[in-house]
Amino acid sequence: MLLISSFGVVSMSKKRQKLRGTVQKIIKPITPSQPERAQIEINGADDLYRELRIENVVADERGEKAKLKEGAEVDVTIEADSSATLKKPENS
């Protein structure tokens, strides 16, 4: 990714990890003012940290919104600026 500013072109590299997950269930809101949530199980995560709950809204590259379905296979991407990461030691 490149960022163009008044200082010129600055590289904004990111480190990423993509994980697979499955939408376990759709959680209906208790009140109409609350959003619907999707519970996603992250494949390969530690037992106590396997589930992630997010607002059930996704969008495509054009900004068109949709909802996830129960049982859907999803990709979860963890992304951080390179400045927020440490180089992994060679022996790990």
C-alpha cells in the first residue's frame, strides 16, 4: 500500500495473517436498537479464544452491504502496520 502526502510517497507496509473460520450462529438482538451479531469459530485457535462475535454486516469492494449466513466459511484477516510487529526469530 502507498500513501501519498505532502511529503511525497510513503510506503505503508502491513503484516497479515489469514485464518479460516465458520459462522456458528447468528445472534438475534434482544432489542431492536441492538445489531444482529455473527458468532465465528476460528479454525486452529486456542479453545478458550476460538469464538469471535461481530456485528453481522459485511460489504463488497463497491460498499454494497450484506449479512453472513449460519454455516458460512469465512476468512478472518489479522493486519498490523510493520512498525507494530517484531521480526520472528530464525529458530522459531
